Amino acid sequence: MVENARLSDAEEMLQQWLDNHPEDQEARFLLARVLAWQGKNAEALEQYQHLLSKDPENGDYLTGRAMLPVTARP
């Protein structure tokens, strides 16, 4: 879905997956990216913060959070 630019469908699918598998960090990371690609920066930030609470040294998570517009960050 992401490859075909069906981002809202991908977001919905990932949200449903995470409802049942909340510890799936790979899916949460993809959700954060999908949200950011849609301009849902505050929601993406929430996901990155969750990811970083579990793995604060992860370079991918840190980079993703840093790439969000400054207005999305507290």
C-alpha cells in the first residue's frame, strides 16, 4: 500500500495491526513514517516518542523524529 501511495489505507491497516500487536516496533516505525508522509506530524511525533521510549539510541527513530517540522515538536 505504501509503495502504491495508498497512505491512508496503509495507516488504517497499521493502526489495526498495532491494536492487536502494540509491541511491534517495526510496524510502529512504518506507521510513524506514513503519518509524516501524510503531513500528520503531531501524530507521527507521538509514534516516534513511543518508539524512542523503548529504544532511545535507535538512529532511525532519532532521524525520523528530527525530520519532522519544528512545529510538530514540543
